[in-house]
Amino acid sequence: MEVYCTRPGCPRPQNYFPDLDDSSLLKTVQQKFCTTCGMPLILSGRYLPVRLLGQGGFGAAFLARDRYTPAMRQCVAKLLQPSVSLTPPQLKIAQTLFEREAAVLEELGNEHSKIPSLLAFFELTVPSLQPGKNDQFFYLVQEFIDGKNLEDELAVKGRFSEAETVEVLREILKVLDFVHSRGSIHRDIKPANIMRAKNGRLYLLDFGAVKQVTQSVGSAKASTGIYSLGYAPPEQMSGQEVYPATDFYALAVTCISLLSGLQPTELFDSYRNEWNWRSRVQVSSRLAEVLDRMLLSAPSQRFQSASEVEAALMSRPQQHSQPPTVVVAPPPIPLQPTLPPPVRVPATPPGGLQPSQRATFSIWEVLSGAAFTGFEGGLLAIALTSLLPSPGLSIGLLGMIVAGLIYCQYRRAIEQTEMLIIGAGTLALLWFFPALQTAALAIYPNSPITGVLFVGWLGALGAIAGTAIFRLIYKLLSNVF
């Protein structure tokens, strides 16, 4: 069995012990030590780290197994591990934050199904690699969520649809409603701290920055400065008191980042000191108004509770309203050479999109959309030719349907998932209704469904080739003229 050493800086942390493959010995062995640095490997006599999951400025996380459970339950062992040398007062603050995370997980995680549960919290004192000294380590063991965080999911998908983003918004609002009702504020909402398990359930992670709400006016204490650049609102970046509305601001930044596929610094206009996200996405006016209010500079102007946000999502959008100008303190970014003022993109007119606001598509989206249109067009050609007596009528109706599909893709009314569903549904109709396969008999008399698939794939390949050639010609002409 492989066991991973958790000592920071261990040159060879992987250890292999063949005897631990024996389950009876695994349950009874007292301890194992790193063959390189001598660090105790079985944490608290119970948890066996097996690999490194990740590490940040103040900690490292390891996938571990609980040897005192029948199925060797997986869990996460987090180690307090400052990446820089801290003074004793700074180390004390870091330890306090780490203990606070354990306390919050014990209080909240055991009561809410979408917050990981705390399994253990302990400290470990071991001989240091420097003679005559001891090292003190703090560990937190929590429930393991098997899945991907939204940051990794976004890197694969490119962007989220409005429906997917609203799902994230509403699910995290439910968790925040619970967290805020218990007198706590998360203070570090971002895609990396939202995990989607393999069963589709969303979890809110990383409560290391959580802060208790001050109960009495005038006794507010300054923020400790724990936040993620780009996601934190002005009051948090300036070290002032934070509020439930602080979490709503960060959640809104998370949503516009998911919708656009861009980083917060790419959506913030530092020249005008305002968020410029509406021109990058196409969303309903209702969602846009809700997110704009969550992004307001003053905490008092934002929503004050999760139930207020949910109510606004359910309400009818304001008619004939212009998008509000959202002015906030710019996120700290490195100094760059002076650039000319950016051109302000006008609001979307009632008649449609300005050229600079039209939906942009990646090459993958264009080619996959062409493949879907060609495949669907081939299937529909078989079905319509089989049903309608007039070839001219079949071709005319097919052209209208294909044009409608292309328009829906251009307006993003249908996304990749809907394309798969439509294509699969059309294929199923042709499969189960032989009357729709008559035209395919001319291609494969003995197996009309094979003819259907052949025409579909031929249409997909033809559409991809045609689209690629069109794009190539367009780019060549654009370079010439």
C-alpha cells in the first residue's frame, strides 16, 4: 500500500509498504514512518494519506483513507502549512483561522448536506529535521467530495449557459442562507470553492476564511484580509467589516465569470472603474438586473439576504430600464503601461445586437454546430422524403427547418446538450417508425436504418467540410480587403 508523507518539503514523500496490503495488519499496525524523513505517516493513528490533492498559501490537502471504517472510507486531510516564514503573531492568526474552519465545519457541516462534514481535528508534534527542535503540525480531516470544482469544470466547458449559472446561483444561495442564519459569513466564494459531486450535487467548500457576524452596532472589527483577488468587494479589500452582502457580491462575480468564461479582471473596466460584463454575454434582463444589484459598491445597496435574491429572481423584470452603472473599487492588479480609453459598448437596442455585441463562437462550437446541423439535416431529409410525395415540398420544408436550427444556434437558444438531445430524439423516431425509413431503402435495401445513419454522418461530414472551407475563404478575403 502506498502512503504519502505530509511533512512539508519532504524530498520523497511517496512510501510503499507491501505488508499493509494485508487488511488484518493494516487494522492493527501501530504506526509507519516515512523512509526518507522519519515523519509519522498514520495520522492520529487512524488516517493514511495516499496522495496530494493540492496546496495553497496556508495549507495542503491530501486524499486519505480511514482505516477504522469497514470500506476504508476516503476523506480529506488538510494540513496547516504556511508557504512563507511567519512571525509568531502571524502564525497564531493562521492557527486561529484553521481552528475556526474546524469549528465551523463541525457546526455547519454536520447540519447541512451541502457542506462537508468535519471528521477530526488534531495537532501533531514531531522531531524536526533540525536537531534539537520539534515541529508542530495542525490537521483537519473532513468529508471527501468526489467530483470537480467549478473552476476545473469551466476550463473544460468554456462557459456556462444561463440555466446552468442560475442553478449554481440558487443552490449556493440556499447554502449561504443557512450559513448566514447561523451568524457566519463565508468571505471566499469563487468557482474553485464550489464542488460538483459526481451525482450532480453542488457543495460549498473552504470555510477557512469564515467570519462570525458582529451582533452589536459599533463593535465591528476589521476584516482579517483573507479573500481572493477579483471576487472580493470593496469593503473586504479595504479591510473593513464584512456582511452577508459581501458573500452575494462574490457570488455574483462567480456567476458572471461562469457565464462569460473570463476572469474577473477581464470583466472589470479599470479605466471607468466599473464592471463591463453585459456586453460579453447574453442573458435575460431579470438575471442581469439581479446580478447588477449584487455587484453594487455599497453593501447597503445590495440584497441583504438570500431570500431577497431568490425573490428578485422570481419577480418580473423592470420594463424599459437601462442597465445600472455598477461602480466599485477596482481589484488590485499589477501596474501596466498606460492604454488609451476603451471604447464604451452601447446598450443593446430593441432591434437587436450591435456588431460588437454579437455572440462569439469558438472554432469547436462552430464545427460541432455544423456537424449537428448536417447530421440532423440528413435525418430530416430521409424522414420528409419518406412522408411527402413532392420532392420540392420536402426540400423547401427541410431548408426552413435547417435555417431555423442555424438561427437558434446563432442566438444560443440551443447549446451542446440540447443538440445531442434533438439529434438523439430524431434518430429514435426514425429507428422505431419504419414508415420514416422508406427513402433509406434506396441506399441500403436490406438495412434501412444503416442507410439513415449513413446519410446522417455524410451530412455531418459535409457540413463540417463546407463550414471549414467557408471560414478559410472568409479569413483570406478579410486579410486582402
